[in-house]
Amino acid sequence: MLSWKCKALNQGLPITPFSLSYLLADITLGGLFPIHARGPHGLPCGEIKKEKGIHRMEAMLYALDQINSDPELLPNITLGARILDTCSRDTYALEQSLTFVQALIQKDTSDIRCSNGEPPIIRKPERVIGVIGASASSVSIMVANVLRLFEIPQISYASTAPELSDNNRYDFFSRVVPPDSYQAQAMVDIVKAMGWNYVSTLASEGSYGESGVDSFQQISREAGGLCIAQSLKIPREPKPGEFDKIIKRLMETSNARGVIIFANEDDIKRVLEAAKRANLTGHFLFVGSDSWGAKSSPILDQEDVAEGAVTILPKRASIEGFDQYFTSRSLENNRRNIWFAEFWEDDFRCKLTRPGIKIDSEKKKCTGEERINRDTAYEQEGKVQFVIDAVYAMAHALHSMHLDLCPGAMGVCDKMDPVEGRLLLNYIRSVNFNGSAGTGVLFNENGDAPGRYDIFQYQMSNTTIPGYRVIGQWTNNLRLNMEEMQWSGGDRQIPDSVCSFPCNPGERKKMVKGVPCCWHCELCDGYQYQQDEMTCETCPFNMRPTPNRTSCRSTPIIKLEWHSPWAIIPVFLAILGILATSFVVITFIRFNDTPIVRASGRELSYVLLTGIFLIYLITFLMIAEPGAVVCAFRRLLLGLGMAITYSAMLTKTNRIYRIFEQGKKSVSPPKFISPTSQLAITFILMSVQLLGVFVWFAVIPPHTIIDYEEQRPPNPEMARGVLKCDMSDLSLICCLSYSIVLMVTCTVYAVKSRGVPETFNEAKPIGFTMYTTCIVWLAFVPIFFGTAQSTEKMFIQTTTLTVSMSLSASVSLGMLYIPKVYVIIFHPEQNVQKRKRSFKAVVQAATMSTRLSQKSNDKQNGETQNKIEPDRTQ
């Protein structure tokens, strides 16, 4: 408002109790400080704020004193101040700040007259060319919207809201503290350095808290790897129990122990109190913004809850000159500060006498002899340095402006009266000087100071005096001393604040939808290995996963070993068979011309014994280590031995059958019953098997393979690659199929020849041999194919095949030749030549025997009393 007076009355407006005019100066600066706290129950102002209010305001007065006494800075120009109390409330501060623009508002006073009718003498209010402040971001935002309309530059010493960096909306606003976007970046770096990825945020309602949390969330999203469990807001006017509800909600995501807090001192204190009431001391790990900083007031009486809290504060230094200045202030020498008396009463807990006011008997009377830092504790408030730097920034801008506009002039020249706000803003943005702490003071294009922070941690254990300890710095990048950090109870292990703990080796992450920091761990099962933290891949067919499933390793290669139980029994049977066969062959050779050997058909017997010998021999080839040569001999001999054996038997049974069938029709013998003919027939039958094998050689040359599917059980530790010849189950059966056809055909002839009398050579032994052999091979089929899915398939099938072949060979050897050898060795008297008969006599005797047999029905094969020994040489 305008001040005015009439000559007659000589009346003037009094100064309001919330403003202070300091010095009759050439240039006046405005100041906004939270001298008082927000008032309760609708009152504008509450209790006095000693540190954030009085300390900061006195810092501005101190800086003005220093500038006005400096002959180098603004020589012959004095700076004054008009300081207002914001009462920590943005709406109230807006009302107060209108005082700064009074001189710029033109009012019509033509209708104003004094009582004597004369026009009043108009006294224009002091023109404020720039404003220092405010403290809270919400207050600065409100005031900046007004000051920009009148182009009054503003430099804040404490407002850090990121939105104030918007040069389009707040173009006349600058600050000597870095914005919260830098602070938020530093806090994100701190959280990541501690290995946290799941935190909650807590903000006081208002631009400072909300914009700080918004910046933190935006930066964390851009950086990745950091998730917000909950983002809670503290109301401006919290209801009773509000803070207990906040703690309860934070516990809904108890894994998120880290709490990022952008809140004012009062809210921080009440959050700590609520955590203590909930018996959660040591659970929450707070990371506080610069509003917490290194202050003792937010943690007073809550030190155990705050232990381990990591806080951040713009890099600062204690200004020694201010300490000397402030501790020397008294009621006598500081009358210019209209709030100093109230500060004095609060600081020394006494009461000053005032006319007409009675002093409370319970409070002592202030003597005025009290001294700061002697009779009461004193610690310089953290933002004092920045208040001084803000005032000096304005002064340096004015100094540069004066040098350019008023070169050589003493005092303010006409070009600076009045000071043009936009031009002054340009000079402010161009300053660059060393501030009160020795660090550079400068602004970027948005009016922001560079980010320089100290990082503190409140520690109680392993230290003589509990308090804040510097553990790192942040100047565009983080330097954090992890070794200096300690947590509740003095523990130096950084606590966890993660949604999900890292998966063990061999486990992949299955992400929780919508929460990138939360996952479930799933084991890579079967033959899978962990390709990366998100993926399990199946190992190549010839490999299996390592025990921890982080990679693949080669599957061990196995083969049937000679010392294996699966090999010992077949080898033992084969050796016995080979010895027995060799003994029979030697005996036959030794007694080659005896009647029994001759009667058995020497030529075919040797062929048959060769086949039996090869059957026993195949056992060794089936167990031997597979190779190209071994595989070739397996193919050749697997079916050849049986083909030789059953070709010879088929030739014998066919000869006997034809002889007796021919005898029923005629007395002349059938064709091709001579030994030479019999050998020719046998070799023709054998050649079919050989032809098939050689065709197989030509189409698919013998080679080895490693079968990784045969022994691939669910447990990969049991997986093995089986080294074997390239012979599938089907090819093996095909290889034996011809021998089986011979065997079945031979059995059919044996059945048809069942009526031949026992006296006729080998008809009955061959029949019994074929019946028994069929039984052996019928048992072989279900065992061989029934084990196709077994992990021991190779061992079982090899053993089953070799044992079956050895048994069939043993049956042939035992029934056809062991009785003959027994007679030759132990009853040589029976190995003598009998009376020869003609073919006709033989047939007649056999026919008579058959008829008698049919009549008696006592036995399937009739017995005759006359033993006939036919001449096999016919």
C-alpha cells in the first residue's frame, strides 16, 4: 500500500509486525524467511523457528553488512532489506509478498484530501529490486508467480522443487541450491549402490515432497532395475492416527525396507514416532532428502528408529564469520531484527518485561546479559551458507550491472534508477564467483546451481558421540564409502530391501506381471541349463547340464565292459560252448571212420558244428568294443552261425522226410540224398544269408554310433552315451529273420518226421532240438523287446541275445552230438558196424513199424524190437 501524510495532521502508516525495514539504502532487497511455523487451527503463524527462521534471516543481514563494508563490491552503494515472515505457509507468504510490488502499482490519488482540504504528500514505498527467498518450494512457487509479473528477480537459498527449473513458467526464479532432480538422481544412485531394488516413497503433500518423489520415480524408471513398492503421501493437515496408518501400509510390502522420504521436519519426526509405536525399530531403512539433511530436530528422542538413516544435503560448510557475528548478537546491538526479542525468550527460556504485561511467575526474567553459545547451545543452521551466497549473487550481479551502465559513476546513476528487472536477471544468470564456503556460485540457463551433495548417515554404535557422519559425496556421480556405513546395532552388513532375492545358480526368473523387480525362481529341470537369468535352454543332444545347471557338459560315453555282470554270464556260457564244441569236433576227427561218426553224416556234421562254433563266437563280438571291423564281423556272423546250423539241420530233416515219403510210393530212393548233394543244398541255403549281409555292407557300410537317447533318464546325472554299432533293433531282427525262417521250416519237417522210428538215425533228436530251440527264441522275443524303454536296454538286450544264441547252440550240440560222443568214448563196443540192408528193406521195416505204432497207440513213436541200422552211404 502507499504511505502518505497530511501537513496538518502529520500522520503515517505504522510498520507491520511481520516486516522489517533495514537501513536507509540506495538499493533495497526483499527477503522471505520462515520466522514462524505454520499456525494451528487457522492462525497464520505459530511458534518461532530459531534455526530455519532467525539463523537464516540473520545470515542475510550479516551478508549485507559484509557487502556494504566491502570497498571492492558495490563501492559507494549501500544495500538495504525489507524482510517478511512467511510463517511457513504459501498462501500467507503470497499476501505478504504483495508488499514487494507496491512501488510498481500505480494508484489514482486525486480524490484523496486532507481534513483541511489540501492534497496529501504521497510517500512512495521502497522499491524492491530483487528478492532473497523463499525457503519452502511451495512458498517460492506461489511468490514466483507474482514476482514474474512485475519482473522482479528472485534467488532462493533452499527451494529445491524440480518444477522451479521450468524457465517458461518461472523465468525470474534462480537458486543457489541444486534442484531435487539432482538430489533425486543422487538418491537413486545411493539406493542402487546399496543393492536395493524395491523401495517405498513417502512425501509431504506439497510441491517439495511430491515433485521430489516424482523426480525419484522418473529417474528410477529411466535407470531401470528399481521398483517402487508403494508411494504414500502425508496430508498437509494429518488427522489423528494418520501416521500409524502410513506405517501399517508400508508394512504391507515388508520386503521394501528402504523408504525414500521427501518430507518436512515435523512429518519426519512423526513418521519415526509411529514406527517406534509399532515396535518396528530397525526395520525401516530411511533415505532422507535435504529437508532431513543433518538436522537433529527431526530425530530428537527417536534416535534408535533413525539409526542407519542415510540423508543427503547440498555440500556446505560452516561459515566461521557468521558464528562470530551471531554469537555476539544481543538485545542491545540487534534492535533492527524485530523478532530477535522473541527468539531471545525462546532460546534462553526466559521472559522480557513489557509495559502493561505481567510476567508469569513460573518463568524467569530475561536480564539481557545472557549470551548465545555460552548460556545456550548453538549450532549453525545448514542453509546459512546458501543465504549468504544468494545475497552475494545479487550483489555481484548489481556490481556488474553498475560497471556496465554507470562506468566511473559514484553511486547509483540514472540508468539504474530504477533497476530494470529483466536486465538484472541476465546479470544474475551470468555471475560466477567463489561463495562463502569457497565453492563456485553460478547458474545454468534454468537458474539452477550445480549439484554438489554430502551424504550422511546417522550412527549410534561404535562411536563415542552418536550423530551424523559423512559417508560420501555426489557431484554428478556417486562416491560412497561403504566401509564407513553401519546399521542398527552396529551391523556393517548392508540390509536387504528387495522384492525377490537372487535366484540360485540353475534357476531362472519368472517375472511377476507388472512388477519388474519381483520374480519367482524356477529350477531349470530335466536337461535344461540356465542360459541367462530369464531363460532355461535344453542342452544339445550329446550333452547334459552341469550339477549347478549353469552350462552343459559332455555326456559320458559307455560300452559293455568285459568285467560287467551283464558280460560275465554270456562269456562264461560261450567259453563252455566253445570248449564243448571243440571237444566234439576233435572227437569226431579222432574217430572219423567209426560207424557212429559215419552214420551221423560226417560232412553235414562238420558244417553244423562250424555253425554252432560261430554262434558261440558271436558272444565275444557282441561284447567287444565297437569299431568298424568289429561291427562288420557282427553283421556277418550274427546270422551266419545260425544260418549254417539250421541250413544243415533243415537239409537233414528234409532228407529224412523225403526218404520216407518216397518209400511210401516207390522202392527207388529220392534224388539229392547223397553227401555231396546235401552239402550243396546246405551251402545254397547259407548263401542267401551271405548275400543279404553283403548287400547290407554295400548300402550302409558298417560303422559305430553313439546313442544318447538310449540312456537318457529323467535324472541327467544318470545320462550316458552308448557306443555301439549302427544296428537298430529292426536291422538285428532282419539279420536273424532268415535263420528264424530256417528254424521254423526245420521244425515243420521235424514235426512231419515224428513218425520215423527211433532206430532211424537223428530224426527224433533233431525234432527235440527244434522244439526246444523254438521255446528258447519264443522266450527271447518278449525279453528283448520288452526292455526297449529301459535305461539298461543295451546291456539287457545284448545279454539276452547272446545267452539265447548260446542256449540254442547248446541245445543243438547237446541233443545231437553229446550222446554220440558219450558212446564213442565210454561205450566203444557199441561203435561197431551193423548188418547192411538195402534201401527197400529199410523202407519196409519203417513202414511196418509205423503201422504197428498206429495200432498200439501206446506211444506216439512206436518201438520195434529189431534195431535196423541203414546204410547211410547209399
